[in-house]
Amino acid sequence: MAPPCPPGRFPPPRAAFEQLLAGLSDREDASHAEVEEFITTRGREVHRLMLQEWLDQRAQREERLPQVAGSDQVVRRAAEAGHKRLLSTQFGTVEVERIAYRVRGAANLYPADADLDLPVALHSHVLKKLAAVEAVRGSFEAAVAAIERTTGTHMGKRQVEQLVQRAAADVDDFYAYARSSGSGSGSGSGSEELLLVLSADSKGIVMRPEALREETRRAAAKKAASGGGPFATRLAGGEKNGRKRMATVGAVYDFAPMPRDPGDVIRGGDNTDRTDRPERSRARAKWLTASVERDAEQVIGTVFDEAERRDPDREREWVMLVDGACHQLDLIHDQCDVRGTEVRILIDFVHVIEYLWGAAWCFFARTDPAAEAWVGQTALRVLGGEAAQVTDALEAQADAEELDDQRRSGVDKAVGYLRAKLPYLGYDIALAEGWPIATGVIEGACRHLIKDRMDITGARWGLAGAEAVLKLRAVISNGDFEEYWEYHTQREHLRVHAIRYRDGLTLAA
């Protein structure tokens, strides 16, 4: 048990605390809410005075050093006490006094700043952490309000944005370190019986013009120069407004194989549901990454990096679920070639179902319930490994019914899609082996990381701000935030303080 604080120490906070207690005595008839609010408001000032007094007493005890050498190799022998700077904390703003070590023609050095691990800017690491947590949860305006409500400290929206960007500065290095050291989220190499599932997808974020990719910016400028689209108040079919930049999201997770048959996945077209379907297997140790700044190739490479961290000896089955974008498939094959890795690629079965529905409307009226039965039966054949036969059958049926080009467009799209993706439609093998066949995890990640935060009404993002929010949301979703924050503060200390001194040391005799 720590000894009690001597009566003579910290007189200002002691006096403020006594005033707080006196205020409580004057509120005997108040409601609990009034008293709680009083303690919260006045208590912040007590806490601020405690910190201020601690800093003041520490300044009085700071020992003068004979000399301090900077990383510029210049030795500073002149010491000057009384140099002050402000520090904004969760209790309010305090003043930090310390000794400056000086020499003509070189910047001052403050060893006490390094000992206290002070930030380079005004706001403390605790406030920066709070800003990061609040700003990735809701809008920057909401974060400003939440910080003021929680701490009584007012911060501008721009200040919060800058703190968030600084807070996210080490996310990539953190995960690179985690991969090299075997730490971080996930379950290490995992059991050989567990599948290692990889997935990737993209989603657009509305950006400010200067943050768009060059090709998007040129297309938008060309469209504007030509007078825009055919409509003044809406986009035409297939027309894009040139305001979005694509963000790529990647996921890696463990999955317990769950063998099943096609009837466990989809109704057989008889409009009845089976009651004996096996319980679904769930994603385990899910890890997410996202970026709007890096391109899809880099993000998919990071996904493979995480997979290799979990299974460095390739002892597990790797399955990759995608939506079927050709560029994405090319990038996956490139990664496999470079790494000498084999991965089983599967197209999301829900995408196949949508194409089958598009074909169904070529054969059935929009209100005909027989369309549902036809789609169910056709989907069962695809799940059973008959994708090629289904493709031929669709063409034959369209020819037999002598559909014109307009009426058979849905069939042609389905046939083109199925034939192009045949190598990735091995659902019969996937079901027998117990692999997942839908991209629900990555689609949910896109909704969580991007849509829930980045699509807030009216939001227009700069590149640095969007990238920072995406990275921090991923870190929090992975359950790595506290571990990351410890790593980040260590790196901040190196950047802000250690780099200023010779040999990276704060003090030099």
C-alpha cells in the first residue's frame, strides 16, 4: 500500500478539492443528476490542477545537465530555465515548464520533453486517442461534440482530422511488425483442419476533386466540358458522376469445414424449406484491411501476407472468395505466381444466382411464381457441378423459344458470365469439402468499414483523412487497437524525441 501524500504537497488541487467538498455540502437538497453534473464539471478542474502542480514540481526538480548533443552533432552547453509550452489534456490546458539547451545557430533541445513524452503539437496522446476512437465511430462534427461532452475540452473539426491522421500513421508498419514477429490478431498458424479463407472486394467513396484518381478526374473534367450527361437532374443508365474513388477491402479468416449438399444451400424449387440443414460454420479470427490510397494490387498483396503469417508452411487449404471482377482475378493469379502458392478461387454463388434470375425473366413473366422454381432447379444444377451444361441449356432454350435480341439479353449475360467464370464455379467440390461459397464476410466488411462511416450524408473526403479513418476502423474491428496504440506511441517517441538527439539518446554527457 502506497504511503499517504504529505499534507504540504499539491496545495492548489487540495484547495480546489476542499471547495468541491464544500459545494457538495451546499447541495443537500439537489437531485442526484445535479450533483453528478457538479462533480463532473468541478472535478475536471481538480484534476487539471493536480496535473499542473505535478508538472510544476517536476520542473523545480529538473537537474541541469552539463551539455546536450543533438542529432545535428552540435553540442549545447548553455542551459536556460523557464521555457514554457502548453499541453491540452482531457482535464484542460496545462503549462509545461522545462530547461532549454541552446547554442547559437541551432534549434533548442528540451530533454524534459522527451522524458515526459510530450506530443509535437498541442494535444496530449490521451486526447489524440480519444479523437481517433470518436472520429472513426461517427462524423468529425460528432467527434468534436463527444470530446467536449466527455472532457470539457473544445477542439476544432480540423484539429480532430489532423489528430486522426497522425493516429493512423503506423498502422501498416504495425501489421508488418506483427507478421514478422508472429504477433497481432488472428490465431497464429491455426489448426491444419481449419480452412484459411481469403477475400477481397471494392467499394467507392465520395471524394473531393483533388483526391480522385487521375483517370477519374480526367473523365469527370471531360464530361463537364462536353456539357454533362443527357439529363440535368439525374444520371442516365450506366452513367457515373465521377465523384468516387474505389477503396479495396481485404479479409482473412479461419473456417471450420462443413460438408453439405446442394439442398443444404438452396431450396429445390418446390417453395419449401428444409428443417434438417446443418448449422452454419462461422468465420473465426477474422482480420480486415482496407485502403483508398493504395491500389487493389497492394491490398491483395497484404491479404496474402496475412495468410502467409498464419500458415507459413502451407499446411492448410487456402480458399479465396471473390465477386468475379476480371482485374481482381488477374491480381490474385499474379500473387499466386509470385509466391508459388496455390489457392482455390471461388466466385460468390450469390452473384451466380442474380445472373440466373436475369435469365429467368427472359422466359417467364415478372409475376410468374414458376420463375422461382426454375431458378431454384437451375441453381441446384450449378451447385452440383453442371455449370457448363446449364450454360448450354440456357442457350438452347433461348434458341428454341426464338427470343429476339432484346428479350434474350438476360440469357446472353448469364451465359457470358458462366462461361467466363467456369474455372471458378467448382461448387460441387467446395460443398463436398466443406468450403464456404459466398462472400458475406467481405461484403459485411465493406458495409462496416466503408458504408457505415464513409457514406454519411454529405461527406466529401480528402485522401489522407479517408485513408486514416479506414485504417483505424480496421484496427479496431480486428481487436488490435490497444496493442496498436502502444506501438504507435513508441514510434511517436522515436519520431518526435529520440531523432533529435545524438545516437538516438535523450541525454549526452
